[in-house]
Amino acid sequence: MPFSPFNSSNIPANLFESLLFGYKKGAYTGAVADKKGIFEEADGGTIFFDEIANLSDETQSKILRVLQEKEIQPLGGNQIRKVDVRVLAATNIDLMDRVKSGDFREDLYYRLNIINIHLPPLRERKEDIPLLADSFVKKFCRENKKAIKSMSPKFMRQLMDYSWPGNIRELQNAMLRAVLLSSSDILDPEALTPEILGVNSRQAPGGGFNAKVDAYKRQLIIETLERHNWVQKKAAEELQLKPSTLYELIKRLGIEK
């Protein structure tokens, strides 16, 4: 049956309703023909809301109504249409924290939270790193016609020591970089990024006291931003900093999303 993924992060607020519920010809300028929305396209199947925490309060309210009533009304239309969809939702932040802060509807949270699958960050399941790294290396060797036989013990030690604030996506990118840069059939630490080699390993980064303090600050800020989906205001609250102070630190330490 249909599977319709919907990334809640990249859609302008004024387009949400038409994308979700569709529209009738003439509903607004540019609506030259009827268009089904994602709910109607997924009728009988599944909708996947990625990063659902980013939905506006108004959109949350409309989605809640669809889940409760199992019906939609396209923009510019008078006819109510019944839909039967299964909803999956994902987020990289704690939705209950958003509920407590008033940024996510409590009724929608409990409507969605029937079966909850918690995926711990990679730093909390490091036993997965060797398997994942090996899988990525084999994949990227096939794609780039490289013949890498193994990863050196030092290379693997660096992977295991790193905290992986970007989780599996960061590991995947690191493996791609290592495969592309390696001139040997064994991966060595030289193919890894400076962050993996120094800033976040158990070995202290090079340089004097100030350099080491900056390295710690950088990692602490990155991990806090990751927890709050890179919303600087929320990260500043957790770190007990003024937003302007956090902004200056991000700028000075060269931190990028």
C-alpha cells in the first residue's frame, strides 16, 4: 500500500495545508488543477512525518483532527473525504520537553505516542560502530571501485573513542571520506577528520590550556545544539548562557550545522 514520507522541516508554513490535504482548482492563484494531498495519496497506507516537532501549532491542530475524525477537506473544496492512514512520526528531540514548554500539543503527542521506539544515540551503543563502519566501507568501496581490505586497530580505536554528535549520518560521512582519501588497502587514522582524531577522542587535543578548553567548549556546544535540533535559544537555556553569548561562541569556535 502507499507510503508517503513528509519532511516537516523544509516546508514553508503557508504550503503545509495544501500539501497535506490537497486543493481544488482555483483554490488560490496558481491552482490550475485539482491536486491530491499527502493524506489522500496515502489512503489505505502509511504517512511518515519526519521531524514532526517542527510543525506549527496550527498544523498540529489540523493533523490531530484528521487522526481523530479520519477525514480531510481539500483547500477550496466543500466535500469531506474519508481517509484511512497509519501515521509514523520521528523526531531527534524529546517531544515531552516540547509539550512541557508549550511548543507541541499535548493531545497530539498522546494521540501519536501509542508505540514508541527509542533509538539511542550512537555514543550510547558503541558496540554497533564496528559493524556499521564495516558495512559503510564495503558499500563505498563498491561505489568508488576501491579495494580496502580492513581497518587498522588505531583507526577503529579512534572511531570508538569519538562521541559522534551527528550519529550514524556522521559516521557514514566519515567512512566515505576515509575510503576516498585512503591510498592503502588498510584504513589508518590519517584518513579521519581532525575532530575525530583530536577534539572528541579520549586523548586530549593538542595545544596549550586555552586550546584544550576551547575544544571542550566546542564539543559541549555541538552536543547541546544537536539535542535541541540546532535551535540556539533552547541550547542557550540549557547551557545557562545568554543567546548572544552562545552566538558569539559558535562564531568564534567555527561551529557549523
